[in-house]
Amino acid sequence: QANRLHGVWVRNNLARDLHEDVETLEPSSASILDATNDYSELAAELPAQYFKRYLDLISRTYPDKWQSMIEDLLRNSSGKFTSECINFMLEHEMQERISYCLDRWLKEQTIKGPLLFWVVKNRASKKYGAIIDPLVNPRLLAAMFYAIDYEALQNASTRRIPLADLLSDDTTLIPDLLSQASVETANDLAQTLLLNQGFGDLTKKSLLARFIKQFPSVQALLAGQAAETSEDDALIVSQESFNEAKVEYEELIATKIPENKLAIQVARDHGDLKENSEYKMARQDQDLLLSRKNELEVDLSRARVTDFTEATAENVGIGSIVELKNGSSGKKQKYAFLGAWDSDPDNDVLSYKTPLAQALIGKEKGATVTTKIGANEEKWTILSIARWVDKK
């Protein structure tokens, strides 16, 4: 439709030079607009010099609803078209409406990366100060992190993310956005940055340095996290469980997260987001999916695959089958202690991370250990030790 509309405007320009009445010519620009299903897509395909003419056409063609239509165009806009939408609305005394929409979209976390880029890029502008100044706060930084992470998840390529580049290149941006932040908010945002998929490790360190300069406590938070990570052993896992986790991760990336993105977009199109239960459910699903994705990334990076052949029959280890005597009941019970993701209690297979396994690892036949789970204390005596690989 963009080519047809462009052609009509070129024709009309020539007709006016010949003093013809362009309103009688068909097709008209209004008829092309009526046949359009996606006004944002049409705008994206138009040459930039026709943006204002396009907005003016909408206002004349739809006098009863043009304001809401241009609000929607603004929400989905990018680049020069964003500025044209803002300027057109200002010319029509819609400053309060612009402020309301931007604030609402920020609260709902539906504001998109290109519009955030415009807000940040123009935050020092006197012309737009009344619109942008109230938005310069930690919530804007949170929205930027969300938009960057979201775009990184959707990109199969390594294409650069303009909003991420802007955040990295503008050294005053993070200090400006954190000027009203509490220590708790700064810590939360720092942790959000650490998990963000849109930044490389070096960029994260550079951005975190800006946090630390303003909030030294962030350094302690990061140091504590590093210490905790260094104290944690690698996750010992079987090849089978590793493959299952990898398949789950790949399914999240290739299928579930893209499907959720589509569900969010469909739900958005249904109208008012405050009363839109489908949208809220889709966003809740998104939080769960992204959380699981981050969890799997951390776990897979820590995983060390084993075939359990290193286990011996001399003492309990990962890959041992241990016969135990329960101190309180006198009953005998055999357990296989395998990888972190191999638990199958119904078949007497336990992860080496369980309290019982942790108490037994390294112990020899005849040793007695005590486990305590809540108020329940139990003694266990090792009757025999065998290798799981020998019993398969």
C-alpha cells in the first residue's frame, strides 16, 4: 500500500500543477488508507519526507479517531517517524496525552526499544523537556534493560542492539537514571544487568562500574555473588540428564519463547491492557520462561558430564550403590547416588546433592552418619558399597 499511496501523492502534486481538482481523482489517498490493515507497517515503508503528510492524511480521513490512531503509531514507531509523531501531536496540543501514554507504557512495560531510544536520545532537549524529564528515573532504566534483553532473545543473529549501544556509549545516562534510586533499587537493577542477554561480559563490567561509582554497595553484592559462585562445585551430571536439559533449553529458545512473544502481541491487540487477562497471563508465562532459560544457562555452564566410572567400592562417591541400615527402624535400604539431575526416588536413585548423599560421600563400609531434615534426625550405617556401572 505504501507504493500506491506514494504514487497517488506524486500524481496529486502533478495534478495541482495543472490546476486539476485532485479530490475527484481515483484512487484517492483516503481510499488507500481505508484499505490498509496495518498503519504502522505502511508508515515504515513510506519515504521519510512523507511522514507528516501521512499523519495529516489520517487526521483528515478519520476525524473521530485520529488521535488514538496516532498514539498507536507512536507506540510502534522508530527513527524519524517517532519524532514526526511527537511533533504532530505537539502541534495539535496533545502534550498531556503524550506524557500520559509514555508514562502508562512504562508502567505496563509495553514501551518498545525504538521509542525508548528516542526518549533517551532527546532527554537533554529543551523542546521535549516537559515530556521527557518526568521519565528520567530508575523505571526508565528497568524498561531499557527489559527491551534490550527481549530484543536479544528474538535475534537469531549477532546483530547489534541500538539501545544497548546507546546505554554503553552514553556515560552520563546510568548516573542520570539512578539519581533518584534507592540502594535496594540499584542492587536490583545491577542484578538485572548481570542476567541480561543483550550485553557482552566486558560491556557489563563497564556498566556495572557506573553503578558502583554511585552506589558502592553494589560492589559488595557482586563480590558476594562471585564468592558464592567460586564456592559452589561444578554440577556433576550424567550424559542422559545433560542431554535432556539441553533439549529443554533449545526448545525454550526455538519454540516456547517465540510462541509466547506472539501470544503477548496477540493479547496486546485485544485492547486495554489493565483489564486484559490474556495479556497478563502471557506476561506471567514470559517471566517463567525467561527465568527458566536463565536457570538452565547457569546450570548448563556449570555442568560436568560423568559416566560414573570414577566411583570405587572402597568408599561412597558419585556413582555408588550403597546398602544402608536405618538406625530407628533397623530396616535395610539400597540407594544409588548419581548426578545432580538424576533423582528418581521411586526407583531408589538419589542426587548426590541430597542431604543423605552429602553425609555419606567419602565414608567407608561400617561408618555411621546422622542426617537431620527439619526436626527429624536419623542415623544410617553403611552395610555395603558397590559401583553403579557394575550393576547396570
